[in-house]
Amino acid sequence: MPQIEKPDYLQSIANLIRFFCICMTIAFQDENNPKQFGGNFD
């Protein structure tokens, strides 16, 4: 067993945070630049 290794749940949490940040960034850009993504989605 490796002595220095992150538990799986910490890696999962990190992946969720990264995914959430990416989604928020896309949503924020989409809100400010609707035409960049093919028009309004209202």
C-alpha cells in the first residue's frame, strides 16, 4: 500500500469542484455572450 496517496473520496470531491467551476464559467460566459453560443436561450 502506497504511503502517500489521496483517498478516492478526496479525488472525487476535487473532480466535482473542478466540474462545478467549469459549468459556472460556461454559464457565466453564456449569460454575457449569448450570440457566441448560437443565440439567446430565453
